[in-house]
Amino acid sequence: MSVLDSKIPDGPLKDKWTNHKNHINLVNPANKRNIDIIVVGTGLAGGSAAASLAEMGYNVKTFCYQDSPRRAHSIAAQGGINAAKNYQNDGDSVYRLFYDTVKGGDYRSREANVHRLSEVSGNIIDQCVAQGVPFGRDYGGLLDNRSFGGVLVSRTFYAKGQTGQQLLLGAYSALNRQIAKGKVTMYNRHEMVELVKVDGKARGIIARNLETGELERHSAHAVVIASGGYGNVFFLSTNAMGSNATAAWKIHKKGAHFANPCYTQIHPTCIPRSGDHQSKLTLMSESLRNDGRIWVPKNIEDVLAIREGKLMPIDLSEEQRDYYLERMYPAFGNLVPRDVASRAAKERCDAGYGVNETGEAVYLDFASAIQRYGKQEAAIARMESPTQEDILKLGEAVIESKYGNLFQMYEKIVAQDPYKTPMMIYPAVHYTMGGVWVDYNLMTSVEGCYCIGEANFSDHGANRLGASALMQGLADGYFVLPYTIGDYLSNEIRTGKISTETPEFEEAEKEVSDRIEKLMNIKGTKSVDHFHKLLGKAMWEYVGMARNEEGLKKAMAEIKQIRTDFWNDVRIPGDRNSLNPELEKAGRVADFLELGELFAKDALHRNESCGGHFREESVELDGEQKGEAKRNDEDYAYVAAWEYKGEPADAILHKEELEFKDIELKQRSYK
Amino acid sequence: MDLTLKVWRQKNREDKGGLETYKVTGILGHYSFLEMLDVMNEQLIMEGTEPVAFDHDCREGICGTCSLYINGEAHGPDRKVTTCQLHMRMFKDGETIYIEPWRSAAMPVIKDLIVDRSSFERIQQSGGFVSVNTSGNTQDANALPIPKMNADKAFDVASCIGCGACVATCKNSSAMLFVAAKVSQYAYLPQGQVERKQRVLNMVEQMDKEGFGNCTNTGACEVECPKSISIEYIAKMNREYLSASITAE
């Protein structure tokens, strides 16, 4: 086991980034024109990085599997983006955002990275406004904020429930400007299927043109992976259907360590599952917890009556309801962090209080918010004695203006009107904090290969706070990578154009071609989805919201078996030389089948509970925190970075010890 | 419910294509339309037939990838939804459903139900941006107040998902609603003022070059738009275009 060098700069925490930037090597503008960079993925991280690098003068080639960079799954982020602007005068600061993020991540993230993230957060908002991103504003024309889980200030900027869309379209517009100038060459409907290394350095990729099936060689002086998270290893998640881990997994197999795969975020407010044919789960933004109150009935008889349709939730009086988050966590109430809210929902449902047929749903209720806003609006409108009807109408209008699109989404899926009856929600896989290990410069353990956004592991520890994913994606892409990559590329100015007619490229292409040929020739009896669903089931059952040693061992064995079956019995119709969605899926599922096993292995080795990783063996047994997750800082305050060695079960562990110099490690308490 | 599906099949860009008939059974009302197609495809795979290729990704109505023309309507019979948000409870047992790709010369079919929307990309590249580089020294976000009404209107048009339903549903294959949305967003914001005239001229020029038709005010696009973008913005774009044509240098 080696020690990883995270290359964190010396000096006091608050000066690290400034000093580092001031001493980083630069590439002169004339030389930038001779340097090529590949960016894989066009979400907030990839899109913003590609645009910024091109603005600086580098030649950028960008790849996405969608038909347009604007469709990357960042587009689906709803609630908002954090920034330490302190516009609300509520005591926010760079330090507080940093502190909240480290605490929210259950003290498993890298201090220096998180502080840098907080430092640049304000710039992101400035930059996005300058691009024409239409954030929500108040009547004075200034930017409005809302609150998210796990914090006591309002620092979240938003554009209704479509913040991710607006931010991505901002990055997309910056990217378009560079495409028009010829500084970015955009490859839509292309998937990266292999990393090419020359003399130990990342020098290019093999990409498959998804329309023609052709394999293409692309060379560059550096390769940036911004391909998002691996939540789809669970089959059902809030990720897009095409979201995949292939690019990240390919670089892992070529030497990039994969860190903390077991840190996965199960988001508390998603629309519950409806049946076996469901293809994905839909998130209802955490911002709803600003105004929604979560509850289940107090009495089990009421639960049963509701399930049988004999009782409606609105018929239950306040006394008959258990607002369990407000009861258990009075300080944070409905705005506890995601991991805490999810486990509480699971606990109530496991105890038999789930309110739908599957027993896996709790209520998210807006009735009191509608009343509150209705009264407020009536007062503003100087109505003397508003009727209950007036109040409801006014209150619903306020809710509509805040969350209109989310309520409409809910109504279309569930066929119930959430203005009139509480929403039903249940936790679902949403985000992966783990990912490719990177140093302070965001370089992976392969020289010249960088990883940014959700695809890397660096900033969120064991649990991500709401509205921090957008912040990290754009921080990496706009304000971190464009600086740090220069340090490496300053040594590349004499390299010259990199040829793709070399044995390394040839070998990589052959490797890919053989793999595709092998898949096509299995000609088995089961579809790709069949295996993906089996994998998802094993993951959810044993590596889901609660994990234990026995289950995790079982998961590893089961996933290995599914993988063997997949390679013996998968059926991929069509051919490899045309658009073939089944072949695309097969390649991605093949990678998930390896990643899933490493995921379980990581969860097994980490015999502590922290953030989204909850080990049943590690809970507080008494005191005020009884039943809460129990962290073990003595043995596990490190990043687990796994080195690929063939079978996922044989992966070798490298530890990066986490040092907390500015923050005292404490048990997280939201009570 | 049991359904008969008449699905457009086309091998590639060159192929002529035609409708094929498939049957699916046991579909429940809470399936989304795309989950129904998943069932059909699983069936085709088991029968040894190549499944039907269709575009889809987020399946929550925001990425704008899905694009089906269902029983003669873009995104099917429901309103304010994309195909992925369309649910089978909108259909009746025994019904025959026609499923076709978008049809427009500027959006050719690539395969089966998948079309090439790169014309939209080129329109955006011709001017759909504010020319501002990434900079750590941009002025403070609150330095320039924007009237709430303008910010809200800019947001309303910016919610366009670029799916192409407006084009598919228009008898003229016009992309005016799509282009109007982007032009209007920046026209409402102070940040968009500097390039305001050149932007509308360039984007309209590119739109025409791509072969999209003109607007004859039938309003079909507004009805089918999953984000309910109003055709009043087409009027706004026309105004922008006219004033830019007269006054631009």
C-alpha cells in the first residue's frame, strides 16, 4: 500500500489557492495554440471547462453521447446553486460555506479542496449572470435566495425548479461561441470507449461514432474526463437513461485510482416506485423541503386505512400526524441533510408506516405553507376579511411561482394534484460522491488525465449538501481546471502534434474492436436490460440505504455471477456498424458490472457509518444520538483509492489520510 | 391494456422507410409512453428482431431528447409534456397508435424514430450567447438590478428545451418559436443589449439557411410546446429583426 500524494499546497488554508495560483506555471498564448485538449462530457463541468479552455486559446475537442451538449444530465438539476455571497445578510461567509460542506460531508472530504470551492463560489454567480442566466429575483431586481438542507443560512441561488437547465444553457452558450470560432470541435453522438496512454501519459482516446459505429482515434496533450456519476449502477436512479461510468471506468482500468465508490447519495424526496417496468425514478427537488412538511400517520390503523383507500391523508388532523423530522431533529426540522432525511424515511417505512401500496412512501405536505403564504398575500393585497377560498387561491399561486414545474411533473406522473393532497415521496439513488481519485490540481493518477465534476471524488466527502453539485461542476470547469492544467501543459510546449498512427493508438483501437466483436458474438438469450436490472436489484438490496457485512459479501458474489452470465448469455441484436442503442447499453452495463463489485468491496472494507454510507454494525447505542450513524475517525479518516488489478475483487487499496487542521472533527448533530 | 402500434422503421438516412405493425399487451396506465416502448423493444429483442431506435435520455421532461410524433401530434395527445412525461392512461385498451419521427427537411431521419437536430445547434452557434469570457473578475452579480418582470420573462423563454416539437408540428416546418425564445431571452436582459441587433440578424439568417419555413401564425407550435412558450415571442422577434434590419450598421 502506497501513500497518495494529493499535492495540497502549503500555507494557511485560506491562502492555499491564491498562493498556488500565483506560483503555477503558465503557458504563453502563442504556445496554447499548439496544444490540444480533449474533454469528455458536456455537462456543467465539461461544458464550462471546454469553453474556458478554448477562450484561453487551447484547441479543444469535446465529446458527448447525446445529440447536443445541452442535453447532458446537469440539465435536470432542479433546486439551485450555493454561493457564499451573503446577500441575505444572514451571517454567511466563505468560511461558513466551507464549514457546512465539510460537516455535511461527514468529515470525509479534503479540506483544501472544499475551501477552494467556497472561495470561487461567488465568482460562479457573477459569471453566470454575465452570461445571461435568468436567476430568480425579488421585486427590487436583486437576486433571491432559498435555503437547502444541512445549513442555517439562505445561500442558494435558483431559477425556479430548473436551475441546472439555466446554468447548463449558460455553459452551452459559452461553448457555442467557441464552436463558432473554431476553437472547440464538438463531437455529438460520440462515446469515449478507451483511453490511450503513451509513455505513461494520457495522449488521446478512442471514441465510437454512435451513428456510424466507426471507431475514431483522437489525440491530445491532456485528456479531461467530465462524464458524471455512476448512479445508474443501481438501474433505477434519478440519472438519465444514458448516464454511465464508462469513461471513468476506462481510465480506472488504465491506472486511475477510483476513490470511495461506496459514497452514494440516496435522495430523500423522489417519486416512489410504481412497478417492475419502471425505467427510472424522478426527483422532487430538495427546495420543496423549504415549504413542505414531511409526515406519516401516527397510528398504524390510519396507515392501513389509507393504503386501502378508505381514508384520505387530508382527513387526518394535526394530532394524528407524525411530523417525524420535526420531532427527531427540532433544530433543522425538515431541512436536515439528505442522508439523515433518507434514513428517517426508511426507518418509518420499515416500521410499517409507509403510505402507499408498496409501503415505501411518506407524505410531503404543502397545506400549511399554502395557508401561510395565502394569509401573507392577502395582507399585502390589503384584503380585509379574506375567505378561506381566497387564502387558498393566493397561497397556491405563491407555491406555483416557486415550484410550478415540479408540481406539474408530479401531477403528470402520479395523476394526483399536489396542491390539494400531499405528495408521496421516497428516497432514491441520486448522486455519487465517490469517483475517480484526483489530486489538488484535479489530475488523476494517470499523468495528463484530469477528472472534474461529479466524476471525481474530491469535494463532497461522504454526503453532498443540496445545491452543491452545480457549484462544484462549474467551479472545476470555470475556475479551477483552467488554471491547474496549465501547470502540466507548460511542460508540453515542445511536444508538438501527437500522431494517432502509433502502436499505442493501434493497440487501443484493436482492444475496443475486439471487445465489441466479443459482445456481438455472444448471441445469447437475455437482453442487456435483464442483466442491468439484476445488478440494480442486488445493489439496492445489499448496497443500498443500509449495509452489513453479510449482505455486502453476498453482493460481491452475486454481482460476479451476474457478470459471468452477462458475458455468456447477453443478446445484442443489429450490427456494430450502425446506430445500435443495445450495443451502447451493453458496453456501459459491462462496466457497471465491474464497478458494482468494487462498490460493494469498498462498502465492506469501510466498517463505519459516515454520510451516505450506513453500516448497520456501526450505530450509536445510547445517549441523545441513539440510533444515529457512528463514524470512526480513528480508523477511517482517509480516502480509499482503489487501484485496478484485473478482477474488481483484487483491487488494491491506497489510503490518503485526511487531515483536518481548521475544523474539529465532531459528531454531526442536527438535533 | 392491449395496443396495436404502427411504428416508423427506417434503416438509415438513405433508406426510404415505412410503417411496421407490432402488438403489445398488458400495458398499465401508469407506464410512461417510453416505458411502453421499452416493453415493445424487449419483446422484439426476444423475437430476434432489431428493436426500434428512439431518442430519449432524462425521462423527466427537461433534456429535450425525446421526440415522437404520436397519432399526428408532437409529444402525443397530452399538453405541456414531452413524450417521456406522456402516460399510457391517456390511451384506451385496443387502440391503434401511430408513432413517427419529427418530419422536416431541416431535421432528417437518422434511423427509425431518431432525427438529426444539428440545425438547431448551428442556429445557436450563430449568435445564441453573450460574448463574455470566463473571468474571476466579472462584476458583482447584484451590481446590475434587473426588473423582476424582465427576469421572469427571460426565464420563461429560456425554459425552451430545444426538442423541436414546434418545427415538427408546424405545417411550414418553421423554427421561429425556437429562435424567438433565444432572441427574446437576451433582449430582455441588460447583458444581451450589446449584441442585440447582430444576434437576431445572424440567428434568423442561419435559420433560413438551414431550410426552416416561415411563420404564418397558426399557433400550432405554442399548443404543442412542452414548455408552453407563447407565440407572442415570435412577434417580439419580428420586431427585434425589423428594428435591427433598419438600424444595424
